[in-house]
Amino acid sequence: MRSEDVAAKKFGMTRWREGYEPREVDELMDQVRETLAGYERRRSVDPIRGDDVVVSRFSPTRFRTGYDQNEVDDYLDEIVAALRQHEAR
């Protein structure tokens, strides 16, 4: 996984069922993108770690649009695996 993959990722939206607050998810994605970009450039970064992603929580949306929870959770699993690979180096 590369930083541009994270930057390009778009999540589906929910309307009638609970989703995740988009702003909060986007902020985490920005941190992940910056961390991966630092690893790619072999520059010192203040990384977000895989464990930080595992414990991240988002406010639920009710009666308004939000990101599809399953999509976000599945992508976060991929992010955790990618970050842990970098951390092991």
C-alpha cells in the first residue's frame, strides 16, 4: 500500500443506517497518508502506528450521511497490515 492509494480511496456513503463521521475518518486517512509518504521517501516521520489505527474510534452518524462502516473497517485492516510491515523494518 502506498500513500497515493490512501489519498485516492473513496468510501461509500450511508443514509438510512449508521455510518462513521466522514471528517474523523478523513483525518485518520490523512495521518496514514503522511506516514506512508514519509516511509516511501525514507524520511523521518512522526508515524501513526498500526496499533493506533486498531484502537481508533469514530463517532456514529444517525439520520445523516456517513461513511459505510464495513468498508472503512475492511480498509483499516489493510492499513494496519501495511503499517506493521513498515514498523518491522
